[in-house]
Amino acid sequence: MHYATGGDLLVAVLRELGIDTVFGIVSVHNLPLVEAVDRELRFVPVRHEATAVNAADAYGRARGSLGCALTSTGTGAGNAAGSLVEALSAGTSVLHVTGQVESEFLGSGRGFIHETKDQLGMLRAVSTYAATIPSAADAGRVLRDAAGAALTDPGGPASVEWPVDLQYAAQTDAADAVSVQTLPHPAEAELGAARAVLASSERPLIWAGGGATRAGAELAELLHTTGAGLLSSNSGRGAVPEDHPQVIGNFATTPAARALLADADLLLTIGTHFRSNETADYGLALPDAHIQIDVDAAALGRVYPARHALHGHAPDVLTALLPAARRADESWTRRVAAVRADVRATLHDNIGPQAAICDAIRAALPREAVVARDVTIPSSSWGNRLLEMYDPRDNVFPRGGGIGQGLGMGIGAALARPDAPTVVLAGDGGLAVHLGELLTLAQERPRLTLIVFNDGGYGVLRNMQDRYSERRSGVDLATPDFELLAQACGLPYARIAAEEHAQPVISHAVASDGPTLVEVDLARLGPMKNPFTPPVKIPGQ
């Protein structure tokens, strides 16, 4: 195939991949790409390169596929690096295409405009795959290789730098298919040993991480057959709908779940990396009988010992284990259901007036709708646990823990699934990191309800300092008048200052056909029963 420019080739490859929307910032070093995408697909001009990657990341998560971001070279590519770290941490599939200076000057160190030293090295550090397009004849191959790498489990972002002269050049493309690598499978002897343990278990628990999200059917069948309880990491939420009576969820460190883990005679973990914030800084005790499934060989036994380490793709490995599954003791399954009810009731009570907001969001949303959550107290305390998820594609949040990414992710998810409403939970501090994206929201007008929890700063760190220090440092911030800010951006505005406001305000916003900014005045709403502090150890405390 022949194409007039690299932009035309890029559009053809994106269509092959099922991508209809691209996020980015236009530049002299990506102009042919942006012009072609804007002409043939949908180009969303975000206000920061980090948001371009966040939005592409969430676009892919919400569809269960791949997203695409376009950035400029040098500073523009550098601006994207933090969000590439998030995609790398989460193992999410992003195709990041960035510009590069003309081939003639590449690597010369002359100080050509937008040039940076070893841009490819920087991209390799924060990507699963990174490459430079060397010629107009190789562009299609490099783009497809990058997409294949991003789509191969355990996933991650793939970055391609494209010299601008080659973007303008006529392209010759062999149109080879995108190749996804063959995934490993455990040896039969390893599977046999794991089957024997599973068949003898009377008190089994399962822990679903992000690697379980493509194995929902197999996991649900295993729950049905065994009567086991299902814990999850934040990344594994929705692999089995969270209203299932055996789904305990993201509550592993609660007292009731710890007691259940202590009495379990088997723990089967699927694609979880046991992050520090989900294991009490690795202080959570797990059963000795541990079957661990992961497509990443390096993850097996890395945090907790695994008696049976199964290197493979979760759906395939679970299918191989299922014939050995036996029904657990019925009293164990009843206890699982009791723990599920207990941890939810306890958290619902502990968050005080914010429970009304959690309940209102779930009531207003259809069963399948994205809830994108920035790193903020409501997200960390109840949004990541109590607000039920029924599909892993609805569960969008910064898995690496970086603040300020929620709105960009919400925009990407909302444009990926325009027929359903999207809700974003953000704090005033996190929103301020990329406040300019309110203009993207106003310009694109997706069905997105942005709920801003306003406590005048960084509430999580403020609570830590109030608990462990004698003074506050860097946590109390100037906050805009959100009503005036929304008005200036052309966004509808509503405010929640009491529990009784939550249901009417949120239901009205979610039912609208466009964006709404909802401010939660936390000073007026009232505090939680216990101030939330993150599960981070302070030496000497």
C-alpha cells in the first residue's frame, strides 16, 4: 500500500486497531499526523501531554483494548513521561506516537528546536517498547510492532518516535498484521501438583489482581464450583461483579478479612503484584498453601512465597485447574458471605456523610458505567472499595498512585463509551494539577460528571501530618471558587453541602447529556468518623 504522508498511514493503522479517537497536542513536529487524524478520525486537543497519555490509557481500559496519544518531541515527550509511568505500572495498552527532529539532525546535539538528548532512551525507561521509525518504508512495521507489544500481556505503553521529515514523506507499507506474542503455559507436572492442592481444599480463598480481568468467566465458574471467597486488589475489581455473594473485594487488610486469611487452607492468587498499599506494606499474612498464577515470570514468588508458581495466562491456567475444583465446606462459604457484609457495613458507617454520596453515585449510574477516580480521600477510602464495580472496564484509576490524572482518564473513558455516563472523583488538590483540562471537558462535552471534593488542599497528607507531626507543611492550598470557574469554562455547576443534597444533585448531573462540575463542600458536609490516613509506614511511629 502507498500513502501520501505518514499521517495517512497512521490513520490506516489506527483503523486496523479499532481506534477512532486520538488524544494529543499539535506541534510543528507532529503536524502531518495530527492533520490526518483530525481529518479522518477524531482528534481531541488536550491541554497537556500528560493528559494525552492518561486519556488514551483510559480510552483503552474502558474499551478493553488500545488507546493512542500524539505528542511533540523533546519537552512534549518529556511531559508525557509521568503518564507513561502510570501505564507501565498498570500494564495498560497505549500507543504513544511522538515527533522527532529531522532525520538529518537526529542525535547530532546541535540544539535543533525541540531536540533533547537521547529521547529514545527516556522513552525506553518508561515504556514496554520504544523505537524510532528509520525510514518511510518501515513506519507501518514499527507502528504495528509497537501495538503488538502493548497488547501482549502483561501489557504497557509502547512509544514510537517519528522524525518529522519522514512524517511528510510518501509511505510504502506492507500492511502486515499486528502480532501479539504467544503466552506461556505451565508444565503439566506443575499443573498436576496445583490441582491436587485445589482438590483437597476445604477453606479456599482466591485473590484477583489485574491479571484476572480477562478471566472473568473462568473465575466466576471457579467461585461457583468451590464456594470460595474472592478478595481483590484494586486492579482486579469487577473481574467478577462485586454484588456476587462470594466477592469480598478490596478489603484484604481489614480485621475480618485478615481472620479469614488466617483460617484459609489455600490461597489462589491471579495476576496480582501484592502492592504495598494493599498488603499493609507487605505485613499482611497469607496462607502457606499458595498457588500463584501470573503471566509475568518475575512476579512469581517476588513478594510472597508461592508453593505452586504457575507461569501462564490466567484464562488458560484456570481452565486447566477447574476440573480439580471441589466444593468447600458450606460453613466456610457462609462465613465468606458474612465477612463480605461486615466489611462493607463497617466502611459505610466509618465514612459518615460521604456514604450518601457513594450511595447516590451507584444509584444514578447504569450497571455498566465508568467511574474514574483520582488519588483523593474519597477514592482511597470508599471509591476503591465500597462503590461497587461490575466490569473491569469500568474500574479506571491511577494504579501507580500519582495524583492529578483522574480528569484526563475520565475524559478518555467518556469518549471511548459515549453512550453511557462517566463519573470522575477528584480532589481540589489533584484537579489543580491539570486544571486546564476543564477547557478540554468544555470543548469536547462528553457525558461526564466531575465530582470535586473540596477540602482546601491535600487532605491525605494533611491528615498524616495532623496525626504524626506538630505542624503542617505544603498541604493547605488556595482553592478557586468552583462555581465561577465552571461559569468561566461554560460548564454547568452544582454543589453538595449536606447529605440530602447528594441524591438529587448527582442523579440530575448523571442524567444530563453533557458535562457537569459538582463541588462537594467537605467543610459543610462534615467529617468522616475517623480521618483517613494512607497505609504508609512512618519510621518511629
